[in-house]
Amino acid sequence: MLEGKNVNLRVVEKEDLPQLAEWINDPDFYGEYEPLIQVTRVELEKQYDNLLSEERWFIVEKKDGSSIGGMSHFPEGKLIEIGYTLIPGERGKSYCTEAVKLMIDYLFLSKNIIRVQAPTDPRNISSQRVLEKAGFKKEAIVRKSNVIRGKWRDRALYSILRKEWKEPKILTKTAPG
Ligand SMILES: CC(C)(COP(=O)(O)OP(=O)(O)OC[C@H]1O[C@@H](n2cnc3c(N)ncnc32)[C@H](O)[C@@H]1OP(=O)(O)O)[C@@H](O)C(=O)NCCC(=O)NCCS
């Protein structure tokens, strides 16, 4: 468990997959700036069973233990990328910013990496604010690289380097693995 002040990140267990499938299949979960996905529980289980060693899914939970979203880190070539989504009713409360800071602390404390990146739709203001508040810098526009609602869209690529992170911002305890 990665413990923050208002939210924790805990690794997804098989028992979380029905909840995740329910979220993913609701178009409002990923919203208007992310691809539409419909997935069966069996497909999600197969994906989960075949996760690469550098890939991990987390549940974002509040201090009362309620699950409010998901976050993951996964390989993008030789680099590490993160993704995150909160359920609509829990957005705009700074939870995601804290969860991203926790994840960055964890990644730089546990892995021999010098950068973490995150792509987002340039129209997705709240996602870009989250990244900026967590210390990321916008570095590029990756042109026509994502299909959203049937249209090819640009993505803004953000990154944070180890030298910009410097020291843990939030994380007080790190889980093994
Ligand atoms: C993106 C997402 C995770 C952000 O979560 P969140 O909990 O709302 O984020 P936070 O509350 O930590 O921060 C949001 C920031 O964006 C700001 N913001 C939101 N909409 C804004 C707008 N239209 N204009 C300006 N600022 C805006 C908020 O004010 C806040 O900044 P502040 O703390 O400086 O006031 C959430 O909106 C979500 O799950 N969206 C759907 C899926 C998605 O887009 N995932 C990201 C894929 S890259």
C-alpha cells in the first residue's frame, strides 16, 4: 500500500476486476478525451494475468477504504508511462494530483529510471493541471496519435525527470515489489 495524506494506492487484486470492468464499460469513466472501451470480465482477467513485469495496475482509494479510481504504470518501449482515471463523483477534489505524486515517488524510489511520461489530450485541461501540479513539464505534441470518438487526435506528451523530482513529495511508506 502506498499511503498519501488523503488517498492511498493499492495494487489491483483479482477481486477488483469486476469493479474495474464496471467502470471501464461506463463511457463517463474515461470521458470525452479518452478512447471508448467495452470489455468483458474474462477479457480483463486475461489482460491482468498477462501483465508484463514492468506493468502494474493500482486502485486509488480514499482513507475510508472506498475505491475512487484506477492508476497504472506500464512500459512504453524502454520508458515508463502512467495513466489515471477517477470516477466522476470524486473529480475536482485534488485526489488525482495526490495520487500522481504518490506514484511518481514510488517509481523513482523503486526503479532505476530517469524519467516518467504521461500523454494526454490537449483539450483535457484537468489532466494537464494534474500533471503540472505533480511537477511534469509539457515536452511535445504527438500529432494524430490517438483515436477519440472516431477522429484522429493529437496528444500532448508530459514528462518528469528524476533530477526534477529530487525527493519524495508525499510517500511515507513503500510497499515491496
Ligand atoms: C483527469 C482526471 C483524472 C483529473 O482528476 P481530478 O481529481 O479532477 O484532478 P484534481 O482535482 O487533482 O486537479 C484538477 C485540476 O484541474 C483544474 N481544472 C479542471 N477543469 C478545468 C478547466 N476547464 N479549466 C481550468 N482548470 C480546470 C482544477 O481546478 C484542478 O486544478 P486546481 O487544483 O489548480 O484548482 C479526471 O478528470 C478524470 O478521471 N477524467 C476522465 C479520464 C481522464 O481524462 N483521464 C486522464 C487521461 S490522460
